[in-house]
Amino acid sequence: MLKFGPENQQQQEQLGAMLSDCSPASLIIYLKGDLGAGKTTLVRGFLRGLGYAGTVKSPTYTLIEPYRIDGRSICHLDLYRLADAGELEYLGVRDLLLEETLLLIEWPERGEGVLPAADLTLLINHRENGRDVEILPETDSGRRVIECLRCFGAKTGSSGEHNW
């Protein structure tokens, strides 16, 4: 596990960019946090880190926003408005898994039972001066991302906390 404490939107986006640098082409990332926690901000940084220059909007109403960046397929899902996990079948989520796609999924608990397990889970919580972000590896792929983040320059103390 790694912990980060971004103090503003820019640092939240920087964390997303660092994560993109360490992520393979096929990965499932769950983003958990309250409304306004900065999940989409982190995704914006992730996409910018890959070189995407367009508008990054929350898929709250569209549920899925697909991106193609340098031959890479990335999908940002926001399941907040999902009434039933079975609706994911109609959206073709299983089809996304047939190709090499990186999935960034907000509100994954709403897709429980249909969504595949996460490689990484990001827990994003409000604090008085920013956010607390915990990155938890769930698979070997997730553990490799964590190791990359450590090597990438995430200066960590013995507790694994990032010092901005």
C-alpha cells in the first residue's frame, strides 16, 4: 500500500499522471470516495500523463467515456447512477475486457457481481487541507504498479507515505 496526501487539484492530477506512467495497457483500477473527492480529477491527470489533451469530463451521465491514446484503449466508468449491476451487461462492459483495455471505475461497488476484480483500489478521502489517497494492490499486476510508483520517485518514508 502507498499513501499520498495531495493538497490541491494540481497535486491530485500529478498523482494520476504518475499512476499512468506505471500502468500497463490492461489494468482495472477502482476509484472509491465520496462525491467531490477528486476521482475524476485523478483520472484527468492519468489521461494527461498519457498525452491526452482533450476535455476530460465525468461520465456521470454517459456512464462510460472511452479514450484512445497512442493505440491504447482506456475507459473511464462512473457507476454512481447505476440502478442495478445487471445494467453493465447492456453497456457492454464484458466486451471491454475482451480487448486490451485499461478501466478506471468510479463507484465500483454499484457493479458488484458483474465487474471483474480490481488490480488496484484507490481510496480517496477528504481532509481539511486536501485529500488522503491510499493505493492498495489487489493482484500481482497491482503490486507491480505499486513498486513502479515507489521507484518512479514517490519518496516514501518507512510508513509508505508520500511526501509532496
